[in-house]
Amino acid sequence: MVTIVDDDELMRSALQGMLKSVGLPSKAFASAEDFLKSGQQHETACL
């Protein structure tokens, strides 16, 4: 799982689209705080 943390919604969306196009799963968060609250840290292989 690739985790994207960026406060720019367009950048998050573009990165997710790019990763999806090459078959990589991803989740996106608007802030580090949101990511840490999500409990997804154990699933993240790349941040």
C-alpha cells in the first residue's frame, strides 16, 4: 500500500490515478494527523 499525504486535493487525486494506472494500491490523506488517526500505518509500505 502506497500512502499519499498531501494537503493539495488535486495532487492527491493525480498521484492516486497514476499509481492506479500501474496497478499499485494507494490511500490518500490530507494531513499527517489524518493519516495517524486512520490506523493505516501497519498497511503502509511506502509513504
